[in-house]
Amino acid sequence: MFKKSDVFIILAVMISFVVSAYLWFVIQDREQAIFTAIWVPSIFTFGIYFKLCALMSTKR
């Protein structure tokens, strides 16, 4: 169902989200928390891009 690369991308997103929440609620460093939260959609975007590239290369 999930490939190893999919698990790594989801794990990276989860780690980024947890670090962002930790910075926001525990450390109270709002700027660093927002900066880290911006990584979540970026990691998803790269994951989707690499997944589409892999799918396109197998169909040829």
C-alpha cells in the first residue's frame, strides 16, 4: 500500500508539525514556529512531485 518513500515523507511532515507545535506552545517562539510550519506544505509538495515523476517514468 505505502512505499518506503511515502512513509518517509509522512514522517517528515509529522516531525515538522510536532516541532512547530512545540515551538509555538512550549517555547513560545512564534516566529520560529511559523517558519517551521511552512515546511509542512513544502514537504508535501516535494513528495507529490517525486511521486508523480516516479509514476510518469513507469508508464513509459
